Amino acid sequence: MLDFNRLRGANEAFKASDYSKSAEEFERLSPSVESYYNAAVARYKAGEYKKAVVIFASLKTTDVSLKKNIFYN
């Protein structure tokens, strides 16, 4: 239940262009490739490029479409 509320908050902050807050909320979710990917995108949009690159570089997945998105960014 807590993750659901945090996910909703992260998505709402992202939609409101509050990318730093969104990234913080995504990083507090249960660890997953998707939550870290979303945090990296939010960090990038917040202008926190070095943090975004570190997160993107740490992502490991076999999901082809997610890999494509990671390399796109």
C-alpha cells in the first residue's frame, strides 16, 4: 500500500514538472529496474545529468524495450 501511494506521488510530481521530487519518490520505491529508470528520467529532466547517468549506467535488464529506452537516454 505504501509503495502505491509513493508511486502515485512520484507520478503526480512528474506530471507537475517537479522532477526532483519525483526522482526522490521513485528512488524510495521498492528497488526495481522500472523505478530506477523512472528516477533517472526524472533526474535528467531536472537537469541533474550526472546523477541520471549514474543511475542509467547501473541498470541491468533483459527487457529489450527497456534497454532501448535506457540507451536512448
